[in-house]
Amino acid sequence: MNKVVIGAFDDPSEVGRVMTGLAQAGVPQGSIFTRVIGHHGTAAGTDSAVTDAADIIAPLQRFGVSEQDARNYAEVVRRGATLVAAVVPDDAVPETEQVIGSFHGFDLHERVGRYREAGYTGFDAAAPAFTPDQARAEREQYGIAMLEE
């Protein structure tokens, strides 16, 4: 059986390094997916742009991600983050988690906790995606440094 391992990243340049690490660990390129809102650009070596963050909810749920986590992943994408997801056999999950975790991603639940402290109540599919300037301002608010800014 296959499972999905997901990492969330503020810095699109980090995503290319994650994908290289996954490939070096033996994850086939066809099993690695990235998602970012279109006007935030695409990560190196990917074709990952979506126009609506809500478009990632159903695919994540098909891979066994809870509805709440899928909606939270959609929110971080709406706010400018990039997701890297690798679909791997059960026995490859620990190594895949280790590879993704060795890069500068963020913890979904911690980030959503910060959003909640600022008044966030849940993903709203009607809310527009952040512009690159809004995403940058939010990262600055939370003290998140980009690797290549």
C-alpha cells in the first residue's frame, strides 16, 4: 500500500533541493508532486502551479490526508507556501519523512496555530490567494527568513 508524505515550505528554492533529495533516496520522479499558487511562481524543476488552493483538498484526501489537514494545507498554499508530496510504499515512509524533514520546511499544525492566534477560523475557498507581497509580509511578521531573499 502507498502513503503520502508531505512537506510544506516557505521558500520555493528549497523545494528543488527537496526533490533532488527524494530522487537520490530512490523516490521516482512520477511519485513526487508539488503545489503552489500560480502567481507565486513554480519551484525549480516542477510544473506545480494551481490557480485555486481549494483544488488540492480532494487529491490530498484521496491519499488518506484528513479533511482538516487537507484544508489546512490548502490554507498554507493560499498564503504562499509550496507543498512537496511523495507517494511511496509503506516501507519507504520513514526514509521519505527523514529526507523531507531534513530541509527547511515548517510544521503544519504549528503554522496553523499561529494563524488561529491571529483570528483564522478555517480555510475559506472564497478567500483570494495572497499576492507575493502579502506572502512576504506574513513571513516577515512571523520572523520567517527566506534562504535566497
